[in-house]
Amino acid sequence: MGRPIRALDVQHVNVVHEDYEAVVEHYGRLFDGVVVFDRRQPTWHACLLDVGGVLFEIFVPNDFFLHTRYGSHYLGIEYRVADIEAVRKTLAARHVRIARDLGVAVHSHAADCHGVSLEFFDGDFHTDRELLDVPRPSPSYWRDEHPLGLAGLHGCTVAVSDRASAMADFQALLEHEVLYETRRPNVAGIAVGLLVGGAVLELIAPEGDGPLHQHLIEHGEGIRSTVFEVRDLDRVRTYFAERGIDLVPGTRPDSLAIPAAQHLDVLVEFAVS
């Protein structure tokens, strides 16, 4: 079997949205998000948006009809790797299909990875300015100068139907460190945290009825939320209260979230490590 893939870092989180101009306006107004890369293809418009030092790759299909069942949703995560050919071999050995191969990057088939399209890239959007259209704000700006006090990506939560099965699959596919296994009473779930590429990949399965069970009914398996690391939760509360958004408890007991309905139907959370 192929060796587990070693992710060097997280490059970006991939999101499917419906209206490109509305998305850019929303991320800019709510977070001061900056578009640093903008590309059009025959079937979609995409960009990289920098929010708090986290890159979101936004995909907007020209015709949203085939996506209307789920609406806006997280598609996957891109990891930087040193050897893209080794990635192909591991995916083949683990019987994970490649949905898209760009030569320098491959996207796994989401159906083979519990609803997550794992993307692997041998470049670096974080350090190679030649890949971007405009420079990114510095990490110190987001952490120390921006009123939200964003300190980068803590990780992503992934809703799964069966925790043991998901753990076995992700652990076989990705080099990782198991950080914790714990209950998440806020969503009636039980979670395991894997450190992959310097960020937490939290696999969370429902324990009976509750918000997580309902999410799986409505959306199926896949990324449920992006979690930002922040300096101070009170600062986050104040920032969003001034913008008319009432935050709700996040997945972790010590976290907050913007209701998905107030963030283009995708969930974003904030936590202090």
C-alpha cells in the first residue's frame, strides 16, 4: 500500500458559492477579506480570498443548477506536498479516485473521502508571490491591527456518519498526529482531532439526535465548518455585534460561530487555542 501522504501545510479551503460578486462583497464587508487571485474558466469563476491569513478558494459555477440541492457548501481542503507523483501512487493504492488532475495539483473524489475533496499541490500560495495577483496582508496585520484579532487557521470540522470508519480512512491516507478524542455536547457528537499539515482535521460523528445528526441528514458527509484561531473571544463578540450578527455556540464548548444563514450558508467558527 502507498505511504500516507505528508501534508506540509494547508494552502486553502475550497468553497462553492452561487453569486461571485455577492460573495466578494460579503467577505469584504464582513471580514475585510482581500481577493488575491482571480480566474475565469468556461464553466466557473474562481478566486482566492484572504481572510485572517486563511485562504478560501471560492468556486462559482456559471450555471448553479446542478448545485441547488446543497446550495453553498465546503468542497475540500488543499494541502501542500513535496512529491505530487507520490500522492498519485498513494491515492491509487488506497482506491481513492482522482476527480481532477492539473499536473501540479490533484483533487481526490469527494465520495471516496467522506465528502471531502482532498487537493494536493506542489506549489505554495503562501510564500510564492508570483502565483498571486496582489500581495497578501501580513499575519501581524490580521492578528494585531485588524479588530477581529484573527490568528490564522485552527482547522476544519468534518461531519461523518461513522467515526471509526472515517478515522481509519483518513489515518491511512494522511500522515497525522492524534491530538484528542472527546465529546462535543454543543452538537451532540463525538470527535477525534487529527493534526494534518499544521492544522486540525476534526472528524465528528453524531451521538443520537442533535444539530450534527440534522446536518448529516441535510448535507451528508463533508466539511461542516472552518475554525479560525483568534486572540480573544470577547473581541470577536464585540466585532460582530457591531455588525448586527449574534454569534452562537460553536462546535467546541469554548468557541463561537456565525450562524450559517448569516454567512452565505456556510459555517465559520472562532476559537482560542
